Amino acid sequence: KFGVSPQLIPDLLALVGDAADGYPGIPGIGAQTAAQLLNRYGQIENFPSTILGEQGDLALLFKKLATLRTNAPLFKKVETLRWRGATPAFAAWADRMEAPRLLERCEKAAGR
């Protein structure tokens, strides 16, 4: 569909951007050009420095943003996901924002 192998999708998204995730990609590189470059050189790290120039570091940052991480620590029990209401820090923030109703609604949602 994208014209590159699946493992190069983060590289492709880094080059063309991803509006849903909020990064613009590299100016002047569209989907076709990105696919051609990736099929020729492989991942962004293999590109000759003349291709991306000063945008190389930005492309690598965008690649990090586009890479799905599968090694994030997970919870052990589903129960740990249950929301237990506003924290003291949230209560203090709501007070500073003069939003007592927001705190009340949070407490009500937590069943307090």
C-alpha cells in the first residue's frame, strides 16, 4: 500500500509526516519520493548525508515518534487501571483554576 516494506513504515512516516500524530515530515519529500529513497537506501540512517542535509536529525526524531514501542512496562492486574478519583495535586490545581465544580464532578464520577 505504501510502496515500502513494513519495517520501513516508521521511516516513511518520518519523511512524509503524520498529521494524526502531529509531526510534519521533511519539506519537499512526498510519499513517492520517500518510497523511492527507502527502497534504494533502506532506513533513514543509511541515507547519504546529502539527501536530507540539515534535516537529518529532524527525520530521525520523527522516526522515533513514528516507531511503535512494544517494550513498555504493563500493569499486572486490570484493577490497577480503575480510576479512584482526583488526586490531591488535581484538587490543588482545580482550586488554583477556580474550578470547584470540576473537582466535584470528578469526585462524583469516582463514586465519592
